Amino acid sequence: MHYEQLLPFPDGFLWGASTSAYQVEGAWNEDGKGPSVIDTHMHRPDGVADFTVAADHYHRYAEDVALFAELGLRAYRFSIAWTRIVPDGDGEINPAGLAFYHRLIDELRAKGIEPVVTLYHFDLPAALDDRGGWSNRETIDAFARYARILFEEFGGKVRYWLTINEQNMMVLHGKAIGTTGRSGDADQRTVYQQNHHMFVAQARAMALCHELLPDAKIGPAPNIVSVYPATCAPEDVIAADDWDAIRNLMYLDVAVRGVYHPLAWAYLVERGIAPELADGDLELLSSGKPDFIAFNYYSTQTVGASRGDASDIQTRGGDQQIVRGEVGLYRAVKNEHLPTNAFGWEIDPVGFRTTMRRLWDRYWLPLIITENGLGAVDELVDGRVRDDYRIDYLRRHIEQIRLAISDGVDVFGYCPWTAIDLISTHQGISKRYGFIHVDRGETEPGSLARTRKDSFHWYQRVIACNGADLG
Ligand code: BGP
């Protein structure tokens, strides 16, 4: 629909930005932090930065928060490293880990920035992984205990909580993004059992949050794409619906409605990979209800009916945004209407609006975008990063939020990826997303100095006028 008059962004809209602990903090083994699967199993190719120092945010958080405040952020979405709080996942609590996040949250609150806290962003404690990780039901108890510790400790200061970042990417691309630890080669049956255990863990965390913190809000944070049929052939539409159910809707239906999406469940049964549900699991799933849906959006996906042979499958290497294809289910199709970024990800701002409309239509829960952004090779020249390509990307996506709001969708926040440069899941520091440049190379540590990019000044103006003028 075309509008002559668009609705404004609501007052109090949470203009924010995102990071995750393991990608930004560094200090990977300091102050009692235990190892996570990222530390033990995320092997970087030679010449690609690892996560040991990252952006050194652990030591420079005060300087960083001052920059976030100057940027005008109203929200900062970050994750807490489970292994800083409980180094072995379910044993002793580490006071130094709690102290770090108290300092960070206090600093944010002092500057009027709303903390939006992810409980778990890819970094399962290695000690739990040694005992089977998410294959082991005890990990559900460990997660619920960890969530309780965070709610009791930070509940007075944090109003917005996210359960698990991109559970669907951990399931579909866990090996590629390095989140699977020892179970990296697990068969699909095991992976979907792990998935089920994460669902139960998430539901318990949501129920606990409401019990302990009646004023707080909590939601899941999957990676959501709208799925387009390759053509209007009815078979392509069926393939698109099937893939949408398996990739996206299963994760939200379980979180919101406490049940598996029927198409997704039919797929799991047909393939012989359906998880076993223990007695009481369905009650647990429906006992945890989200207050909102957070989602990460980078692109859309286009699929066609399976041809039943290897041509269904895309050969492009491991990366969480690729459309892989699966024989007998759907075929990966390149969308000829969309440009791609330097890393092959399709760029689709209009699809962002479609995604918001569809989520609202299906769940009627307020939405917050917890990731969206452009990974690029930025260059610092004479003290300046001229990232007009990023400004263009963000502007075109923010325009679509305003359109979605005018469509009647309840969107209450936007936290692009990332607040500050950090280490990418695949391409080290060469692929940057931040508003703030960090001086470091792949293997050379650099000065770690912070520099405001052109996009920093642009986003600052956008926030200052509450999105009325996108410059
Ligand atoms: C999401 C993850 C983030 C982040 C982002 C960009 O899937 O939640 O942790 O890394 O993708 O991905 P990449 O770093 O591969 O460019």
C-alpha cells in the first residue's frame, strides 16, 4: 500500500544497537571466566581474528558506553556470557563476572540507555558441552538456574530480556557458525532433540522471568526471513510454506503458542528426526509466554519446489544466511530482483516490511528488531570511515519500519548490528558492521582506538529527530 501520510515513530521508540559477548568483549579467560564452546571449538582459519581480544570491550566498556550515549542510543542490546557468571555452566557463581555486568548496566542506566539483555548468544559453557551439551536434559536445568541468577541479580535494573539468540541458526547452521561444540557432527535426529531441549529451557526462562520480575518483559530472538516462492507455480508456493515453517515459524510457534507448527512437525516425523518429548514438556512449553518477539533480519529467501536431485542444493560455503536447499523439500533459488552485499547476502529492505507485517499478523505481539545491518570492508583513511554504503542500507531498512508502523504493526525498537566493530562469525574483523571503528587487524592487535564512522553521525541525527528525517 502507498501512503500519502506516514505515521511517525512512536514516542519512546527504542533506537538502539547490538553486540554479543563473545564477539565484542575479549578477555576470554580473565577474572574467572570459564571456556565456552566458542573458545574450545571455534577454530579460525589462519589469518582470521579469533575472539580472545575481540574489540576489548571488557576493558573499555566505559569509553564505549560514553560513545553510545553520544550516539544517542536509547537501548543497547548485548549478551551476558554464561561462562563469566557460572564458569562451568552449573557450578559455582563467579562474583567477578556478576560485577562486570553490574558495572556495564550501571554505566548504561546512568546514561539513560535501556539495557536489552540476551541470556545466551551462541556461547554454551564448554563444561556442559563436555557432558553432552543440549543433548543432555541437565543442560535445561543449568540454563534455568543461570536465568534465575541473572533475574535475581539484575532484575532491578533490566526490563527487557531475550532468551536465546538465533536458536534456528544454531540448529540449521550450527557447524558453520561454530556453536555446536563437540556435537558438531551430530546427526539431524540429535540436533532436533537438542532443539527441543532449548525450547523447554527457553519456556522455563520465560515463566521464571514473569514469576520473579512481574514488570520485566522477555521474548525469543530468532533469525527471521520472509520466504518467497520462486514463481507463482503452486508447487513453489508449497515449498515456500514448508520451508517457512521449518526455518522460521517452528521457533516462534513453540515460543508463543507452546506447540510445534504442524508442517514443521510433519517434516520431522517424515524424516525420522522428531524429538522425544518427555512427560510434562508440553505443559512446560505452554507455561512460558513471551511479551514480545525480537528478531534478527538480514535478508529474505527465495525457494522453489524440489526437483528431487542435487540441483536443489546450493554449493556456496557455510554461512548462516544461505538458502541451502534440501532434496524432497525445497530448492535454493537466487532472487534476481535483489542485489547482494560483498559477502553474497541478498539485500531486501521491502522484505523487511513484509517480515514485520507477517509476524504481526500471525502473533499479534510487539516487535523489536535485535539485528539488522551491513557487513562491509571498511577503510579508515585520514581518521575517517566514509561508510555511505552502510548509511544507505540502514536508511532503506528504517524507511520500511516506518511503513510497517503505518501498516499498523506494533514495532517498539530497532537495534542494528552493531554498536561497535566486533569479530564476525566467519570473516574476523575484515567484515565490519559498527557505527564505531575499532583499530585492529586480523592478527595484529592494533591500538584498539575507537573512531566514529560517518554512519555514527548519521544515526545520531536520525535518533535525535526520532526517525522523522532519515537524511
Ligand atoms: C547473526 C548473529 C550475530 C552476527 C550476525 C552477522 O547470525 O546473531 O552474532 O554475527 O549474524 O553475521 P556475520 O558475523 O557472519 O557477518
